[in-house]
Amino acid sequence: METRRVSDVMHHGVIACPVETSVEDAIALMQSNRIHALVVVDGPGYLAGIVSQTDLLRAWQGGSSYEGVMRGPVSEVMTRSVVTCMPEMELDRAVQLLNRHRIHRLVVVEERNDGRFWPVGILSMSDLVRAMGS
């Protein structure tokens, strides 16, 4: 049986927002695309972080006012240390990463010549469960 790779089941392409996007606009983007997290990118488009529904609720619970959170940039509430994987990673290893870090998605990246990471997709738990059935 052929080894399955992340690239076989991931969502190709990402829905992303720049670091300066307001939380309010990020929420609207998440809702309009029916997703639970956004990749956050810097000016040139490299991975800067990820902002999930969990991050948003933590920020609101963290003592900040609702208005303050909504007007602030996603860079203030995003997760900066993003757990990533490469498209060629074996699915078994990707599952191990999700379980070890207790997260719901991995940002799939390609390393560029300058050593920075370009987001190319998302691998979610839903993608993996779907792959189990096929």
C-alpha cells in the first residue's frame, strides 16, 4: 500500500489575512468563509501566525474589553508559534503532531530560499477523518 502524504488530503491554498487586520475584520472573514481559523501573514505573504476561534475567545476573556479586542489587530491575539508541516510529510506523522500539540489543524508550508515559510494549505482534523473513510 502506498504511503499517504499531507498533500493527498490537505486543503490546497489558504485563506489568510495580514497582521494588521482588525479582529473584527478577521471574524467577518472567518464567518464568510465558514472556517474556524485564519492564517496570518506578514507584508510579503510569509507565515506570521494563526488566529483561531479559541485565540479570539481567550483574548476576550483575558480582561480586555470587547471593543478593545474587536478594534485591535490580529497580531495581538494570534498564535505566533504555529505548528506546521510540509506537503510531503507522511499522514501518520501529521496525526502525531496534532495529537502531541492538542491542536485541530496544521498549516502546510513550503520553505523558500531565504529560509522563511510560505503557507500553501491547511490540514485539519476533518481532512484526516475524511481520509480515513476513503
